[in-house]
Amino acid sequence: MPLKQKLYEIIFEADTPKGKLFDVTLLVIILISILLVVLESVPSINARHHDLLRIMEWVITGIFSIEYLVRILVVKRPLKYVTSFYGIIDLLAVVPTYLSLIFVGSQSLAVIRAIRLLRIFRIFKLNRYTMAGKNLAMAMKASREKIFVFLFFVINVVLIVGTLMYLIEGPENGFTSIPTSIYWAIVTMTTVGYGDISPQTPTGQFLASALMIAGYAIIAVPTGIVTAEMIRTSNQTNTQVCPHCLYDKHENDALFCKKCGGKLN
């Protein structure tokens, strides 16, 4: 097997022992990097170990930089990887430290490396979590029209109730404007209840009570919509990554990529 293909399987695949070892090691380094950023934000620790923390941060940034360049070299379509979700995250993992040379304090943005921990779902073959995430994304996409209609309905309700409360309560009871009353309606409907504004008249209190009760029912609607779509779009997929287009939503018995037709490893 050519060296480039071996490196590809180690870096991009989680199905082999070497690939799993590589990604587990990478996750450990990511956790160490996040810990360094957290420790650097503590004044007492930073005062005593500032130089050591910065050296370790640059060492880890160097490792991530080399890893990012190797990923670009071994993948068949570098631009596809660079513009992919994980490609952008991998790039953002190294940018903050280099930016700290120009903008003081930007190295704290290195905590964005925590997003790279999403790879853990692929590394340990936790298919039930991998599939759950994909099913949720597909369900959200499939139900976007229904959710849009639902949000349009909610917006109309808060507009109407907010306007009514402005007319009923008025500025003397804290409802100084329609936008303020709409803010109150949103807080009440979502059952947050900050308490900074509250109705004082019996009519206003009755309307508020009705809105609170309706809020419990309204909150459950999007959950039901997405759940129904999740059941409908549920399917079994694995962690196989197409070496040609980087598509990773294949069924367990797939031999070829269903997006580009390329042969899977």
C-alpha cells in the first residue's frame, strides 16, 4: 500500500487500530491544550508559569499545524477537506496562537479546539451517537417548513398579546411601549419569568395566565415535529469516509459512495 494511502487511513479513518490510536492521541493533545488555556486565564498560575505555558502552547500548535498540512497532502481533494466542517475546525485550532503574535490575548480563542472533540464519536465507533446526530440534523432539515410555520404562529401570538397588554396595562404599570410588551410576552410564553415587568390589573393578569398555560403547550410542538421526522429519516450508517469526496453518511453494507460513486476503502 502506498505511503500516502496508509497515512490517509491512519488520519481520516477510525476503523483501524492505528487510526484509532492516532485520533485518541490527538484528543489527548486537544484536552491538554484546552487545559493550558484555562490555566493561563488564572492570574496566580499565569504569573508563576507563564513562560512554561506559552512554550507548551507553541509546541501543541506546531503539532496541530503539521497535522493539518499532512491532512491536506494525503487527501485526494484538498479543497474539499479545507472547506469541510472538520477542515475549518482544524484550521481554527491553529490560528489563535499565530494571531497572538499580532493581537495580544487572542490565544485565549484556542479553546475553540474543544470542538474537535466531536471526532470522539467517530473514533470510538459510538454508532448510536453518530447516527443520532445525523438523524437529528436530517430531521431538522426535513421539518424546517413546519418549524417555520410554527415560529410564524408564535411571532403573531406575541405581537398580538404584547399589543393587548400595552393597551390594557399602559406605561403606568411598566408596559411603556409595544416592543417592551412584546418582550414581556416572549418571556412569559417561554416560562422564563424574569419578573422585571408584571401585569397589575385583573384583565392583564387573566391574559398573562392564559399565555402561561399556552406556553407549555407551544413549547412541546417543535419537539413533536422533530421527533416525527427523526423516526421517519432514521437509518443505519457507519463511520466510513469516502476518499474522493469526504462524504461520510454511508450505510453499513456500502461498497461505493452514494454521492460520487467512488470506491470505498
